[in-house]
Amino acid sequence: MIVTSIAAPAEAAATSSHNNTAETGSCRLQGKDLQLGYAERIISRQLDVHIRDGEFTVIIGPNGCGKSTLLRSLARLIKPTQGQVTLDGKALGQYPAKQLATQLGLLPQTSTAPDGISVADLVSRGRYPHQSLLRQWRREDETAVAEAMAATGISELAHQAVDALSGGQRQRVWVAMALAQQTPILLLDEPTTYLDIAHQIELLELFRSLNQSGRTLVAVLHDLNHASRYATHLIVMQQGRIVAEGPPAEIISPDLIEHVFGLPCLIIDDPVSHTPLVIPRGKPHQAAG
């Protein structure tokens, strides 16, 4: 639940936070001793992560620290070169793709829709994992699609072509497709990309509501104040390692933000949400290694 002292070695901090996380809640989705990277480039080594059931976990950290790489490994888009990610104690690689897709939903950082596909047809593809030779399209699928489009404010766009929409509208269509999948665990890689501030807050409020109704969410976010306001659990990364994790109110501090982001700041109480609010002091300097 709690983190670390910044004065302590990062390795010790990460170990402490992992042990606390593992002990304080059930975790269907976990990664153990992960080594992650692309081709010859290793981004993370000996990385342990425990996604606590029923939490809205947000991963934060500087650009290039491994946030999205970690999320992609949890979604089975990247295979660890060492260690493994497990769901209910079983390695992700042992699940048939369709079975896994009934448990894990993913909103990737970038997505490409087929040319000319309509909004309703693309959102409907979120129901694919629930189809089979014996179970074709049913009324509950229609309901799931309609509810997902209504929740993301795109119902009036149902018959429009996805490639004719603005970037923000397309992003909401992809979110709707992920919601239509109705998985108990939802992974979100920078879900507020391309959205204006009003739609960002609208979407984050939706994610909070989904979490409060029992769904487990994991998101990568760049905005520290959004992360602090909406996350129930934060994972803070730096240079491929987890350096702190826990509830925002317990871990967000000026020392942590300056150590990880190189940003001198004040932390005050958000007058609306009563969560930590990061106020930059001035020009950032280079983060500590």
C-alpha cells in the first residue's frame, strides 16, 4: 500500500512496495521477474507487478521509462524475454486468444480502423470474444454496444465512417469498443490522447464509475493531477523500474516528483477532489538517474 522513502535505494523501494501490494489485496493479474524490451533493447529487468483486483491502477513516469511496455506485456502484446505474466495463476500464453479476450480488454495507444467501417460496426467488434458457432449475435450484444456508445457520447455517430471522424471522436469510438467487450479487467494505454479537457474528464469519470461498479482498470496516464484524482492505486516508474506505489495521498510528495520527473513542485490539497495537486515551481531540471 505504501511506498518508500526517496532517500532509500530505488531497488529497496521497489521491493518494499511490491511486498506490500502482494500482501494487501487479491491480484488476478501479475507479472513476476519480468524482462521486457524490443529487439536488442532491454527496458525493464527483474520487474514484479501485482494488479490489485477492484482497483483503478494508474502507471505514471517520465517518457521512455517503460510504462506502455509494461501495459503491453500485461495485455500479451509483448512476450517477456524472462519471467511471465499470469492471470489466475496461469501464464497468459496458455490462454486461447478468444478466452483471454473475455477477461482482458485493451485500449491500445494507437489503433487503425478498416477503411470505410462505420462507428457501430467497429464498436460491435468488441463483442467478438463472446461469439461462437453456437452463440451468434443476440439482443444482449446489441445492448452492450448501445450502452458503450451512449457511455462515450458517440450514439449519434453510429452510422458515420470512423475514418471521417476527428481524432477525439475516433478515440471515443475505440474506448466504446473496449467497453462493449465487457471484460472484468480493462487495460488503457493513454486513453485521453487526442481529447480536449472536457472529454478527458468525462472519460476519466466514466472509468471511475466502471471501477466503482467492480471492474479492475489499469491505465497509463501522463497528467499527474488526473492520475492523483482518479487512481485508487498508483505505480510510479523510472528507467524501467517501479520506484514507488500505493494510494496517491500516501505516496505523492515533492521529493518523489522531483526525484522521478526532475520537477521542483509544491503538493497541495485539490479543493475539489481533496487529492494531491502538483503545482510546478518553475523550469524543470534534469531528472536524477
